Amino acid sequence: MVVLSRIYTRTGDDGTTALGTGERRKKYDLRVACYGTVDETNAAIGVVRLYTSQYAEIDAMLGRIQNDLFDLGADLCSPGKGKGPDGARLTVTEAQVTRLEAEIDRLNADLKPLRSFVLPGGTPAAAHLHVARTICRRAERMMAELADRPDEEVSAVALTYVNRLSDFLFVASRYVNQSRPADVLWVPGQNR
């Protein structure tokens, strides 16, 4: 369990922050930027949830995802060494990916096949899901860049999870748009 008795520590005043391993890195370090962008994704999902009370199933899924994103942040913050509550390294697991895939399949089963790209919009929930999706895609790009560095590691499961999450957010946006304003479809060259 994490206990925060004091919010400011003054240890980051020099422009560094501690990883879960205790190692200090610059606040603009790519690893720090990765888990910061995962946190940004989580905050965007928090905003989405302001609009999902009428979609109980989606809201419950998003609640689980928010918790998963803290696991992902811990995974990124403690490369190779960090320990979780049971003493094991806290990581994103295959089970979390499998659950996300099942939720994508569940939501997608009710949707009509797409014949065009979707423009972000429709209901407020869908629009905010698209914002969360684009932030998630940025996190994925950054994590892929970090994984390509020879002196860094990012688990394959973490990369898979963040990729599936952006898919989930896209499908969820379509799902909430099916009852009211439908998906806004791209019309190529419409305004030429």
C-alpha cells in the first residue's frame, strides 16, 4: 500500500525524479515521459467517466482500465526491479490484455461494420473517448521508442496492453454513439 503523508518532498526541485527503483532521472527523460503520458491517458478517462453514467457497462470497464493504467505506470516506473503488494514485480499481465480484448469483442459485436474513417465527435462521451484514445496512442509511440533503446526495457505485454487500450477506446466511442448522434464519418475530399 502506498502511503503519502506529505505531497511535496523537494527532492524534484533540481529537475529530477525517482523511478520506483530509486534511480534518479531527469523529468524530461523518455521513461518518465512515458509513464507521465500513461497518467495523462488515465486523467482523460476520468473526464470520460463524467459522461458515462448512462452506460453502466462502459463505465465499469473504464474503472477497471483506470486501475490497470496505474499498474502500467508502475511497470514503466520500475523497470526490471520494482515489487508489487505481494512481493512480485508489479506489471501489466496477459490476463489484463485478454480481458481488454474480450471487452472490445463484446462492444464491437453490436456495431455495424465501418465503411469509412470516423471523425471524433457524436456524444460528449464519444468525443472524450477519442481524446483519451489519441493520448493513449501517444503513450504507445513513446513506449515503442523507449523499447527500441538498447539500454532500456519495456515489456511486450505493456506494449500490447496500450495498443489494445487505444482499440478499446475507439470501439467504446462507437458503442456510445450508436444510440444517439451516430458516428461522424469522414467524407474524403468533401470540401474541395
